[in-house]
Amino acid sequence: MSNVWLENFLGKPGTYIIRFIDSYYFYLIPVILAYGIFIALASYNLKRIEKKVSAEIVYQARQILKQYPGINYTDLIDKIDIDWVDLIKSNSFFPYVTHESGLWVNRSNAINVRDIIMHDYRKIHLTLKRHGIVLSGDEAAIRRNLYLEYIHRITKK
């Protein structure tokens, strides 16, 4: 009865996969556990590096604000300069990094880590806000959609 159920719901390939797992799970479980530990170490490595990058961003932002008190958000972000190579050397204990929910890993070099951490500018903005660095012209720096503005002018809406 169970073979008929398997064939009806999973089809022939699904049945073969289930039988393979049932026959060789003693060999598959250690491989899956080793890969899970590998992914967990890579994810933890990225979190350590990311925490240090956030601290460095906040430190540099405070130093820049002391020098230039009237600076706007865009200029502040442009002046922040992180030494990625030294930061990764001092905080990385594992040669790979990955996202928390990722299944693939990347080498922990400066290019990969910078792309993973700094891909979202909103993340930098929230990090600065979380540490009490709020600039006066922050909301005014949001760009307006000029195309829609001109359409509204033409249609008088």
C-alpha cells in the first residue's frame, strides 16, 4: 500500500529518491551535519565581521561629525573609508562567509565581504540612526520623482 501511495503522490523519481534515502541515510546524515556545521561557522564569521564594520562606521561617522558639524548624509557616507583587508584579517577566523539563510559560501576576501555587507545603503542609515547619529538634512536628501512631478503639473492633479 505504501508503494502505491509513493508512486501516486511522488511519481517514479520521488519513489527512487525516498528509497535511496531510506537505504543510505547512515552515510547521508554525517555529510549533512558536516555541511551544516560548515555553513554555521561561515555565517558566524560574517556576523563577526559585520559587527566590527558597524562599529567602525559609527566611530568614523562620529569623528567626521566632530570635524564637519554641518555635513549632510551623502557627504558623510562618502568620507567613511573602511580598510577592509585589515578588518577581515583581524576579525575573520574562518576562510569563508555566508548569509544566515544562504546555502552557498564565498571566500572571505575584501571584495566579497564588502559586497555582502555594504549592498544595502538603508542598512548603513539604520546603523547610524541606531547609534544616535541623525543628520539634520537626512529626510530632505530623499530624491523626488521628477517625472511624476512634471506629469502632475501637466495634468493639474
